[in-house]
Amino acid sequence: MISGVILMILALVFWFGMAKDPTEESATGFVRVFKSIFGIKGYVIMAKTLAIFCLLASLSEFYNYFTK
């Protein structure tokens, strides 16, 4: 149950936090390098894809918790 909640929070952070304002400078070097390689549009697509995967994983965790 706790892992499902954590994954749901991560999905919300990825969807609303990371993809909200992609043009501002990043604090970490990895994100800055990722943006320079794939561009802003690739960064937004990656953030939304991660959010969808986290959402699906959290739904799976909730399903396993409530059915078993």
C-alpha cells in the first residue's frame, strides 16, 4: 500500500513538476545534459512517459494489495 502511494506521488511530481516548466535551468548536471541532447520536447515526453509508468505501477500495487 505504501509503495503504491509513493509511486502515485512520483507520478504526480513527474507530470506536474518536471514537465511544468521545462525551459528553466536545471540544478543538476544530468538534467542539463539530457536537455542538451534530446531537447526540451524530448525532456517533456520523457517526464510524461515516466509519469504514466509510475501511475500504472501504482495501480498495479493497489490492485495487488486490495485483491490478495
